[in-house]
Amino acid sequence: MNFLPLSGDLVIMIILLILVVLIVAVLRALFILLPAIIVGGVIWFLTHNVLWTAVAFLVIAILSLIRRH
């Protein structure tokens, strides 16, 4: 009992659509977090301390997300 027979072309289109949505979501997240990534990179370059880098990244990321909404 096949209620919804899927042809090969339809399956490929669905997979491509899912991939495009995932790529757009990742690019959007990178764009939103770009200031935090830059600040984290600068802090890592200056201090080589993982704790300060993580704190700086999280603070800027949270501020960026709050500012967006």
C-alpha cells in the first residue's frame, strides 16, 4: 500500500531543498555572530587565553542577539 509514491526526481528535489535551507541557516548564523567571532579572534590573538576568549565571544554574541530582537 503506497499512499505517497515518491519518484527519484521528487526525492532529489526534497533533499536539495533541505540542503539549501540548512546552508542558508548556517550562513545567517555566521552573519549574526560575525562581530562575536571577530572579537573572540582578537582576544585570542592578544591573550591566548581560552577563558577570556570564550567570555568575550559569549558577551558579544548575547549582545548581538539581544540587539537583533
